[in-house]
Amino acid sequence: MKKQNKFYITTPIYYVNDKPHIGHAYTTVAADVLVRWHRLLGEEVFFLTGTDEHGAKIEAAAQKNGQDAQKFVDEKTQTFKNAWQELNIKYSNFLRTTDNNHVRAVQNALQVFFDKGLIYKGNYKGLYCVSCEQYKLEDDLVDGKCPEHNIEPILMKEECYFFKLSQFEKILIEKISSDELTIEPEERKNEVLSFLRRGLKDISISRKNVKWGIVLPFDESQTVYVWVDAFLNYLTGLGWDGSTGKTPDFFPPDIQLMSKDILRVHATIWMALLLALEIPLPKKIFVHGFFTVNGQKMSKSLGNVIWPEDLVEKFGADGARYLLMSSLSYGQDGDITMERFVGKYNADLANGLGNLISRVFNLIEMNFEGKLKADSGVNLDIGDLMKDLKFFEALQRIKEKIDWGNKYIDETELWELVKTDKNKAKKVLGELLAVIVKVGESLAPFMPETSQKILQSGRAKKITKGEALFPRL
């Protein structure tokens, strides 16, 4: 039976050739924010994330590290789980592509495709970027190199199996053009349509010389191309066994979040797999931009990678979540540095939210024995922004209300007003307390622990100043 009041969201499953960086954290925190928002709306939510653990790149990374591939992926996967725990991310399921159930389901699905005549044997010759795990067209390259990884792809020629991707070209153009499958922002939709109109070709979906992968059920000498393996996680993560085209509970996804470098393969291969299985397409793909650091792409060789654990150590889980979601408009690229993060933390959280709460709670405790109720009727609606994944704008709206509160204290000279006109001061403090409570409610998806503290303190029978929420750095 299909869920009626449900919300299903996915992140990509992340390659485990290294530990998670700020880009992985950005996608996953954004998903968690949406999950918490939809739970507040009373919906039943399923949030799927996980790790992509097969393929040539993982095999090479394990060998470089002098480890057995399974032991290597076990250790790397744990770093992702640890990072999401530190950032207070509450997923429903964490899917690993080495899970036995996933492996069996992928093999079952491949057999379905083979039986339908959608897979055939042939020889492939093409340019292959090992870092992307993708074949590249000449038009994709910049100065002969993969633009994402700045390396020359290798010319690969091998016997393999092909999937008839070309036969899904027209239907994909139709479904994306009509927004039956919505791709946002608009420029990403246009980018995909432009690619599709150049013509889809059948794709190689197996490798003969990559042992670290799922063996084809109809030819044990070959393993499945890593993207096919990975995409099916969005189904297997819900318990789907791959043997039928039956749509699993919670499917299709309401939103699939991803970065722009993996949009094309999602919008073509993943959608074609679903069409081949006769399973409904996702409702929406939302594509976010990239972080650069001081104008440069993050790179270990440059030493400018920002790691999630460093953010949490410096700013706390809620501080890190706030900084990630408030530093750029979701869907656009943005430039960051740790110095800017510190400045924003101090301005928005220490001097902004923390200062407002400290001033108001202190005045209530000192002048009214902590006994004061919040007024009603404060307007701070971010629902329209959350619906459109405008996290940056939602936090801006909340910040404006906080700034208004601090300005109101200064304009009324509230510290003097409590001495000269207690009734008026009580009214002003009631308004300010109402703002604080409303801010606490609105921050719940973004900063769950902070929200809880604000609401517990702001609704208490006796309000006390307490410790600073955000000590200045």
C-alpha cells in the first residue's frame, strides 16, 4: 500500500575513496533540514543516504593504501557515518552497495533488463575518466582533459555489455520538457535538455577487468558498471529486491539532491533504468552548486579542503549546520574560507541570536523575577521558502527578525525603560520574547539542539539568562 502523507528524499551515495568533505556535508545537511521540516508538517518521512563502494577507483585506492578492498571500504564508510552523527543528521537508512541485499537486487534487475532485450554484448572504444567513473565525449573535455578532475581520460577498448539507452531519448526529452520530471534550477534543466537533443547513445554497463564490483548474473566474467550499481540504491534502500517492476513503498522520491557534476548521468541513465523497470520517475531533482575556497576548487594537493569534523569542532554541530546552509543560495556556487565562517558565526550567532537572547532573558530575570509570557501574533513564515529549497533566504528572513529585535532594544533603550516605565518595558519584553520563541521554532530544521534550548528557556515558568548559546570566537 502506498503512503499517502509521505516524503521521500535521497542524497547521492558517496564514493568512499576518501573521507567526507564539506561538499558531501552540504548535500546531506540540506537533506536533513528538509526532512526535519517535513516531519514538522506531520508527514511520514524516509531519508536515504549511503556509500558507493564498488568500481575501479575504489579498487585502485584500496591497493594504493595496501588494503583489501572490503576492509578499505568498511573503514571509509565509517568516516561518513561518524561525520553525519557529528552533524546531527538523522537518516532513515544508510545504504552500502556492498550490502548483500543490494548486490542480489542489482543482479536481479540486470537479469530483468537482459530478459527484456535491453542488454546486448559488444565492443566499446571510448575515452574514460577513472576519477569520474564516466565515459567522456570529445566535447566534454577542456584542453583534452576532464574539466572536473583536470586529468586526461584514457582510451579504453574492451568487450562489454551495452544497455539500450538510446531508445529512451525521446521519452526523457518529453518528461523533462513537461516538468513531469522537474529539474531545478532552470538552467540545469536546460543543460540536460541540450545534452539529450544532441542524441543519446547506448552505453557500456559492464567491465571485464574490474574485479571489485557486482558480477553480471548472465556472464560471471564481467562486473556491472558502477553507476548502474549505484543508481539502483534509491530502490534497494527501500527494500526492493530487483526481481519485479513493482514500485516499493515510499517511491518515487519527492526530491533527489545532488551536485551538478552528477546530474547528467542521473537524468539519463538513472531515469532510463526506471523506465525500463516500468517504475515511476522521481518528482524532482534539485541540483546545488559547488563550494570554492578562496576562489579555488577544493583539493587535497592544495591543502584547502574543509572537513566537516573541523567545522563541528570549531562551531559545534548547530553552528556548522547554520554556516553551511546560510553561506550561499542553494543551487548556486559560492566561495568560502574558515575566516569568513568565523566572521559569520560571530556576526549572526554570537552578536546576533545569542546576544538577543542574553539581553532579553537577563532583563526579564533581573526586573520581573523571570516571570513573563510571550506576546502572540509574531509573523515569521518561512514555509514558502522551505518549499522551494531556499534555505539561504529562509535563514536571512530569520536573521532579519533577530536584527529587528536587537535594534528594538537599542531604540527603546530597554535597559533604562525597565527603571522608568515598567509597564511599557514589560510590553516591549513580551514582544521580544515572542520573537525569540518564533525564531526558535523556525530554526528547528536548521539548528535542532539550539531550537530546543531556546523553546525550553523561552517557554519556562521562570526565565533565566543561563549560559551564552554562542560564545564569541
